[in-house]
Amino acid sequence: MKKALVGLLAFALSLGMAQKTLVFGSNGEPVSLEPGNITDGISIYVQQQIYDTLVAFKPGSTEVTAGLATSWFSSQDGKVWTFRLRQGVRFHDGTELTAEAVKFNVERWWDPKNPTRIDAAARYEIWPYLFGGSKGEPTSILKEIQVVDKYTIRFVLNQPFPAFPAAIASGYFGIASPAAIQKNGSRYGSPTGSAVGTGPFRLVEWRPGEQIVLEKNPNYWKKGFPKVDRVVFRVIKDPAARLAALKAGTIDFTTDIPPANLQDVERDPNLDPVLRPSFNVGYLALNPGYKPLSDPRVRQAIAMAINKKAIVQAFWGKLGLTDGHFTPPPMKAYQSPKVTDYEFSPQKAKALLAEAGYPNGFDLELWYMPVSRPYFPTPKEIAEAMAADLSAIGIRVKLQTKDWASYLNDRKQAPGFQAYMLGWTGDYGDPQNFYDPHFACPISDLFDSTRKPLCVKELGDLLTKAATTPNLEERKRLYQRADELTFNLALRIPIVHSQPLLAKRKNISGWVPSPLGSESFEAIEKR
Amino acid sequence: MWSYLFRRLLGLVPVLFGITLLVFLFLQLIPGDPAQAILGERGTPEQLAALREKLGLNRPLYVQYLTFVRNVLTGDLGTSAVSTIPVAEELKRRWPATFELALAATLVAVVLGIPVGILAAVRKNSLLDTLSMSLSLLGVSMPVFWLGLLLVYLFAVNLHWLPTGGRLSTDLAIDFKPLTGFLILDGLLTLNFQVFWDALRHLLLPALTLGTIPLAILTRITRSAMLEVLSQDYVRTARAKGLAERQVIFKHALKNALLPVITIIGLQFGTLLGGAILTETIFSWPGIGSYIYEGILNRDYPVVQAGVLVVATAFVLVNLLVDLSYALLDPRIQYR
């Protein structure tokens, strides 16, 4: 009897003390857990749990807040950024976070000749992409990294870059333990190597194709976090299978649910749909390198002829919106109040076409993507809907596509595609990250009549000025003007800002999805 | 026998060479630049050029091919261009999953297909015959993807009898360190019956899904082979001399009908070893098929080349085993 009681007690205790494991249904396999070497969203999602960034984003927003740095400021001319680090923070391997460690990390991302880079693949594409270039390149925004003292680091720039803290806050730039990188060599961040940061969870095991196991970091600097003992990333690539696993309770929460499943999730008594704030744009690019499209009136006519509201309603329902702005809703402060979308009017569009000299329309090749993206989950069907709208004003659309790698590449080879669908998801919370890749001179995937990459001088100059102006109010004004200009130019017609659909089981709380595509699981609780 | 085996193995060499050459050439036909596929939307022209250089894509085609062959001959299957993990390491880790699933699916096909095929032949034109042949037609033509999801929704989501996918439950997988990678076997070897039972439960639905098509084919082949044998003179003789029907069927007819059946089992098993992309995808089964498939999508040439080479070798070896088994079944066949 006594034995039975003791057993019962032990059982009750073990229930009470059972480890809380959070199981996340990952829509794919990470490529690498090495920060700065990779841009794929799945890798970044796991990295968000292991690493912290210098500056962080407030949950659910693109507003910056303290991360590993407690404070930061720029010089008067905006060319020097100084960050003060949080003291007493340790990596999972016990080494301390210092300014030297931060410098070590940034040097690896910035300098192609850095000996601690993993050599198997020449990637590290994101630093030069966001910061103008690599070390040694004339376009590089970064000039020098200075360690001021053990806990202070300074970045000297070649030009003012007001978005520097926001850019370095993006999930690509988790700070890793220099000791671990040196110890692991080329195995760092791979399934057989380690991945060591200061984040809420530490890596225990990565079994490719199956699961990644992370354990609570007991020494996490944010007191009281994380809320669970373990996080498991279970790889389930197929969306239907992932939803089934969520329904069966095999996983607790997941991303990348097709919009068509929203009702299904809503109807399930055990599940909650979760919406990620929109931070993307799906657009139709019109290449002025081709004759009729070189006339802005023709491009505007196309913008008027496409019934965007109906298309968004049909393909995204509650999960999308269209408002004429190229930047998504979180960038509202930088959007011009003067921009309201073109009214859908085939009559006006037809009149505008006639005015431009094309009363009987023309032939147009419209390229649609061969892959699904959150901004265009079903590109072909959406393209067909646009083609139907355009045929109403006499534009005879021929739909085209090719494999994804060629699609990305060939649009940049002069004379490029006539009209094509593509989109963008922001890397960090600054309008520069939306405007520069699409409108700064020269525009790599739109061309002028001489087959050279297009440059709209007024817009290009405006964007250069906006990107380097340290004064926030002035920047807002400049980007609002850019909003008006891009709207009138109609080179890229924004079709949708979509909200990716996520889902969780009812016993999961505290999950605040970031507009930037992934977030830390530190605040998530499981009942 | 031994000299036959030696000659067959020697014959493998040109076959495998041909396969590597074909795979290499087909890969060149796939449009798209591997460097662009790896770097995606954000790759700059300089980075693309650097990556092409690193992957050796700038070298003449014959140099690329010869380098690949030379590496294979020295035992180096290459490194994935995407994950930078050696392909051999990944294939070694994944093949037990594929082998286990292929074996289970073949088992499903054999255990159900042969008896049903025999019964259908013995009771030709009966209700059972019509029913089993209609079902097998359905089995061949039903899309695997749809069948798999149907089974998942029925047995996992609604009835909660079986898991939805993977090879082990999350909690068990965290603590259990596999010995051989064959989880059912590992469960037995380590006397961890919880793992054994859990792995078995996880294997059931994918094996059933994957086994459907071989099952249907095997049922039909067994039936037609048996029908042919049953109409032979020696069967009539056996019956005439008063043997029990059971003895006639199993001892005289079945043994002679087995040759085409074994051939089909071998071929099907070989095919399953190549991985079952759809089944592996629905059930998140970490096998070779999905690995090669991902490699194709990512233009990860080393993965596709080495993966196909390994699978092709396995296929050819299975066929060799099938050929050798003929001699065991039919004493008239001898290999010299």
C-alpha cells in the first residue's frame, strides 16, 4: 500500500514537473544555422530562437527596441553609429558577449576574405545586399568597425545610413559565439556542427529531414523567459500534411497555411487561426523598354483596368488588401495621404489607351511565377484573372512562365520581360528596404528604350537623399513623395499586401507573429 | 554460378557509367542556373559569378563530368551545393528510412497480394474474383497523394489511432539514439519496446499507402500466372491422380507460377528503393526520394548525380538477386 502511494506521488510529481515541449511544424528544412550566411526564411526561424541581434524588433511590429545593445546613437552627420552592449550576457558555451565578439561576427559578414568564413559555398549575400557592398568595394556603406571598450562598439560609415539600427536588427544578423565558430570550422551551423548564440534556446540536436531540438537557455538574460523547456522544429513540408498534424495534435503551431484553409481552421474547435501582419507586396511590373508600355498613360490604363479589389477578395479573402501603396501597412508613416488607388474603370482605362494612341489595344506578354509565394499563392490563376480584366480594354494577353531560377535571372537580361509578376517581403522595418531594390538607379529588371537598365532620375535622386537623411521628419516627407512618384509612374502596380496565415492549437498562447516573417518563441506558453 | 555472378557484377560497370552520363546530360537540360536557384531573389551578379566559380559551373562540361566520375571512383560522392553537407553522409543517414519503408510496403503487397491473387484465380469469375480485380484496378489508378491524405485524416486526425507522419513521436525521438537507423530493429535491439511499437505505428500508414500500387499489380500478376499454370496438363494430371486440391494449388501450381511473381516483387522493391517522393512528402518520411527531389528543385547537381547513382546501383543489384533466385525456384535454371 505504502509502495503504491509513493508510486502514485512520484507519478503525480512527474506530471506536474513534466517538461513543457513546444512542437512547431516547420514548412521545410533549414539550410544553415550560421547567421549572415543564409537568407531563407526557415533557417532564420530557427536562428531567431538561438541567437539575439544587437537591436531587436518590438513583438508584432517593425519598431526597433533594445536587444544585445541597450542603447545606440549616431553622430551629428549620421556617419558614426555607437552601440553599448548589455553586460554579463553569456553565449550558450559560457563565453562572454563583448564588443570584440560583435566585431568578429560583423567582420565575417562584411569581409569576403575573412578566414573564419565557411568556404564550401560563397554565400554571405545578405550583408553586401543590405549595406551597399562588401569590404573593399567602393559602394560599401561600412568603412570601419571600432571596439571602443569591452562593451562599446562603433561602426564608421562612408555615408549617413539612418536605417542602420533597423537593418542590423534583421533576423539574418544573430550574434554567434566566436569561440564556437573557430572550434567548429566548416561544420559550424550544419547538422553535424554546433550553433551557439545568446538566445532563449540552445541547440541540442538537428536531425535533417526530421527535427531540430532546442532546449531552454537557463541563463537567458531576459529574466522569466523562455516560458517552455523545449522547442522542437518538426519538418513537415506538405501544407496539407502539416494541417493534418496540427489537427491531430502532433504539432502545436505552424506557419504557411494556404489561404484557402482559413475556414477549415476557423471551424476546428481545437484550432485558432493566427494572422501575421502584412509586410510584403505582390506587384505587376510593366517594362518601359517595350513600346506601348513606355507611355505612362498606357501603364496607368493597365492599373485602372485590373480589378484589384475583386482579385484580392477572390484569392485572399480576409487575408489581403490592396491600397495603391507600394509599401505595406506597417510603413504607414512613410505613405502619402495623397495616394489613393486608381479607381477600377475599364471605360476610363480604354479612353486613356485611346489617348495614348492605342484605341484597339495591343498584344502583351505577361509572365507569372512558377512558384507560390505568400504574396502570390496561386500566380497562374491570379495572372488569368488579370488577363481577363485587360482583355476588356482590348489588351490581348499571352501568359508565359518558365522555371523559377530562369525567371529570376532572365527578367534582368535586357530587354527583360514585358510584364511580369513578382513580390517582396521586407527584411527590416524601413521603407528604404522596399524602395531601393525596386526603384533606385539603375533599376536592374526594367529597361529604357536603349535597352539599358532604367533610371528615373527624379525618383533616383529622391531615394538617394531619403536613404541618407538622418532627420526623421525629413525622411518621412521624402518617402511620401517617393510614394506619389512611384504611384504615378505605374512601373510596378501593387496588387496586394497579403497576411500570411498561421495556425495554432487552443492551448498555445503568447504567440505574437512578427511582420518580418519569423520571431522568437520565448514568450509562448503551453497549457 | 560464381563466374556468372562475377560476369554480372562486371557488367554493372558500363551500366552505371551510362547512368552517370545520362543523369549528367539530363541535368544540363534542366533550364535555370544553379547559382541563381541557391541565392534566390537577393543574389547580386558578383555573388552569382563567385558561386558559379565555386561550384565549378564555369568549367567545360566534359571536365565537370570527368571530375565527378573521378571523385566517385575515389569514394567521394560530392557535397551538397545548398546545405554543404557531404552527399554520402546524408544518403547513409537516410537509406535505412527508405529501406524500411520499401520493405514494409513490399511486405504489405506480398502478404495480401499473393493470397488474393491465388484465390481470384482458383475462383475465377466468382464475386471474389471480380471484386479483387476491381479493387486492384482502383489501387493502381488511385493517386498516392490523395490516398495518403485520406488515410491520415481517417486514422490519425479523426480516429486518433495512428500518428500523422514522421518515424517516431517527438518525445521519443528526442531521447532515443538509433543504432542502425532501422528504428523497428533498433527498438528490438535496445529492448526499448516503446520505440519498437511507436516506430511500427508510424510505419503502418506510409507502408499501406506506398504498398497499394505494388499490391494491385502483384494481385493481378499472381492471378494471371496461376490461371495459366492451372490450365496446364500436369495440373490436370495431379488432380487426376487424386491429390487434394490444396496440394495441387500450393505444391504444383503455385511453385510454377512464382517466377513472374518474384520478378515483379523484385522490380517493385527496386523501384520503391528509389524512394517514394509523394509518400515521403505526405508522411514527412526522411528518405532518399525526397532528398533527391529537393536536389532537383534546388538544382543541387551533386545531390542529384550521386543520389541517382546510388539508387540505380541498388536497383540493378536487386534485379541481380531476383535473377539468382530463379535458380532456387526452378531446378531447370542454372547459371554458368
